Amino acid sequence: MELPLNFTDYSEAKKAGFMKMKELKENGANVVGTFCTYTPTELVLAAGGICVGLCGLDEDPIRLAETKLPKNLCPLIKSSYGHALGDTCPYFYFSDMILAETTCDGKKKMFELMNDIKHTHVMQLPPGKEGKGAFNLWREEIVTLKEVLEEKFNVEITEEDLKNAIKLKNRERKVILEYFELGKLNPPPLGGFEQSTLIDSISFVFNMEDRIKIIEDRIVELRQKYEREKDTPSTRPRIIVTGCPTGGVRDKVIKTIEDLGADVVGIDNCSGPREKRELVREDIDPIDALAEKYLNINCSVMSPNPTRYEALGEMIDDYNVDGVIEVVLQACHTFNVESYYIKEYVNNEKELPYLMIETDYSKSDVGQVNTRISAFLEMI
Ligand code: BJ8
């Protein structure tokens, strides 16, 4: 059985979510717009609020964004800001506030401009996770966020509220991880295009229980598919895509890899298991637990960022991978610089081929991307 139309098509899911969001707002929902997996969403849930991701994944608003931002900036940042500036994203419109973090330089400076449009609370994320100072700073930022949310939404976030929100988010993490791990099977019952589309689309289902149920149902369908097909393993190369978020280049990169004859079995980025791997501890003070968990996310904005290699290495082994393709969005300096060591790691430690593709949201390099992926797959 195929997924309902709105979860295989990101723009359909986004549109369907608009109506739901409008209804929720009419019933008094408190909505917080977010941009990053470092956002401790449990606090918003504990405040009775709803989080909605606002990362821009399309090219349309970029021209407008460039009237205020430099052209030489990551497309995700320009697209996100362009939607805010042009008021072309209903989710931005419906957000009561924006919750952001000091991740990369481009994003954190863009948030200063975004604050002129809508109240943007920026959490000070430490530039590295090592040392006591980093944990203490981040923990303080989480305490401050709790106070900001309490004041904004006129609620008290109790320890019990927070513990319940942590449990609920952990359930969601576990089920999403189980869904991703179906990519370990051969033949893989799902490709990277589906993984990325479903996970980005599901963010527009605002009831967490509904969200969990949709993924659980899809897991059952995919397991049945695997049972039917398991006697004919795939001989296609097994690829992991790593690097920047790929929602804005899903067609240009992930679909192209699959159309050219490979299986994208895993996606090691923020649409993949990067944030899901580690649960929030349920046996310690909830604020400590949130600080610990979110500080450990292995994004390239952290310096140094050794756990990214461990996570990628585990995926390469567990998913039995034949090659790694890294996507770097143009002007993303942190992933771009880190790609040097990722290549070394993949080539030398894992003895596998590696390809880095630097791209943006435009169609101007579709042919070139296609040619490079094709040559890479032929080599494998
Ligand atoms: S945790 S990947 S969502 S920061 S691609 S805007 S880093 S210049 S999106 Fe990200 Fe959080 Fe990290 Fe994930 Fe800057 Fe790079 Fe653009 Fe990026």
C-alpha cells in the first residue's frame, strides 16, 4: 500500500498542514517557529505549544532575500528569510514567536534581521561542546528559554510537564529511528527520497500521537514489503548521503542518485537520524537532560566535531554501504571545511569512495550534478 498522497509529496503535506494550523490557531494554539535540530522542542511542548519548522526549502523567496542579505549566503538561510520578508510562508505568519540558536554565522546574523519582522528569541549555542563552560552556558540558555516561554504564553512549565514532554519526544525519536533503520535491509524497502520526504512532511502533522501512528503504520507496510521481496536482494550500490540538510535539493541530488541506479539507504543529516540517535535521559533532572542531549548533536557548527565521524562510521557499517555522497549547500563554510576530514575518513578509514557536491536551490547545475553522480556510481 502506498503512503497517503500528502506524505509522499512534501508540498502537498505542507499545504494540508496550513489548513490544520489555521484551525489550531483559531482554537488558541501557541505556535513557535523553529529552524534547527538544536531547538529543545520539549520545552515548547511542555508549555502547551506547537513547534513548526520554518527552514526555507525552495528557491522562490531567494531573490527577495537578496535585497537585504548578501548573495553569497547559504540558500537555506536566504530562502527562510525571504519567506519571512515577503510574508509568503503561512507557518511563519501563524508563529507567535521564532525560536533560534547561534549555529552558523549566516544563520545567527540573519536572525537579527528576522527579529525586525517577528520576535526572535536566539539561544546562545556554544561553538563547541567540550569543557564544563559549554554545558553550563547551554544549560543556562535552556533555563532562560523556559522563562521566556512561560512569560510569552502565560503558563507555568512544571517538572512533570517537562518529563512528560521528554517521554513523548523520545517515543517519536525511537519510532523515527526504527523507520530509518529499515534502510539496513537488503533489498531496502524504502529509499532515501521517501525517508527525506516522509520525515520533512510529517513535521506538518502537529499532534504528536498522530505523527507517531503514521510512522508506525508505514513501518508495518515496509516490513511487509520486505518480506515479499527479501528473496531477491538488490545489486544496486548502497549509498549514504551526508552533510547539509537536503530538503531543498531532494530532487536534484537524492532522486537523481536513485534514478541513476543506486539505493540511498541512509541519510546522515538533519532529515535523518543525526538528532534521533541519542534520547533525552529520563532518569535525571530534565533541564540537565535536555542540555546534555542537545549539546551532543554532531552538526559541523560544533568545533571540534568528532562524534560526526563515529556516527557516520556506524552508519557505513550497519547499512553496509558502498559509497558516501556529501551535500554541501553553497556558502556553508562549516560543512564545507569539515568535508576535508570526512573525505579522509571515508577514503582512508572506511576505504570507500566519497563524492562532495556543492550546490544550491537553483536548477542551473542540474546537468552537472547529474554527470558527477553518474560518474561516481559508474566508478563504484
Ligand atoms: S543542526 S545542519 S539544522 S545548523 S546549511 S544554515 S549550517 S550555512 S542548516 Fe543546520 Fe541545525 Fe546544523 Fe542541522 Fe548554516 Fe550550513 Fe546553511 Fe545550515
